[in-house]
Amino acid sequence: MIVPNKNLQTIWPQLPSGGEVLDLGFGFGRDAIFLTEKGYNVTAIDISSDRCEKLSEIVLQRKLQNIQIVCQDIKDFEIEKEKYTLINAINVIQFLEKGTGLEVIQKIKNGVVKNGCIIISVFTKQDPEFSKRLQNCVFDKDELKNLFSDFEIISYEEKVIDEPGHPGYEEPHQHGIANIVAKKQVN
């Protein structure tokens, strides 16, 4: 069984069924697979050709029909205005330069339909490795939340988490993170 990120687990039952979903920086594909299996039309974007190939294999194995995998940098992907019921961007924006990351967030905001939701997880300046990320899109306290002042904030948290290790950084370490789930208001 595929287990999606905790924010997605909370929000997906509130989404209209069968809508369009954009998963930016899908990583290992767990959220994209989960949503595809729940009947959503998913566009999954990742810059890694290895991850795109692995997700393609899973899609074939599971005989999934309603997923499009795009191997591309998220900063170059054209997000259509008011198309998506949900846009998911977990741990990807911090790999962009600050100005580019903020531009992508604006495109995400424009790309979601009214009453659609956005889930974003980013690094904050509370990250113990912040000094190594000065060129990256790392956020001040409440900065991510303030970018969504025109949305209904369903949940928001900032904290330092213990990371047991992951591909590319196998040793235990910590990250300062901000997570937001926001819903586009109907005007």
C-alpha cells in the first residue's frame, strides 16, 4: 500500500473526485501513485531521469492510466492557470534560487482552481545547514504562510525535524521546515 505525505492524507478526502493534480518534484512518486489510484488525473514532474524511469515502471506494473510523467525542471514547466484541483510541491522549491522559487510559488497559486488546494513543504532558516544554502529558496519565519494570505490556510507549521538519512545524505541530520496546506478562496 502506498502511503502519501501526511498533509495529503488529511486533505485528499475533501477534494472533488477525478480532478487534475500536479505533483511538482515527485521524488519517489508515492503521492502521484496514491492520487492516481484514487482516480485523479495526475501530472508528475521531476528533473531526475532515474526517478522518471522508476515511476514509469511502477505505472506499467500497476496498469495506471491517468498519469503523465514529465522529466523536466519544475522552474521550466508551464503551469496552466486555474487547471488543478491540487498542486503538491513537497521538498522541491528549496532547490531553486530564491527569486525563481518565489516565481514558482506564484505560478502554483495561479494554477489551482477556486476551492482547490496547495500543499507545499520547504526548508526554513531554522535549518542547521542554512549557511550552506544561502543561494537556495529558504524561508524566514512565517514567510511561506504570508505568501498565502489571500488563501484559506488549512494548516501551517514550522519546526525542526530529525531526519534519519536519505539518498544523497545518509547520515542522521536535522532540517528546519515549513509545511502549508492552503485552499484558494472563492471571490
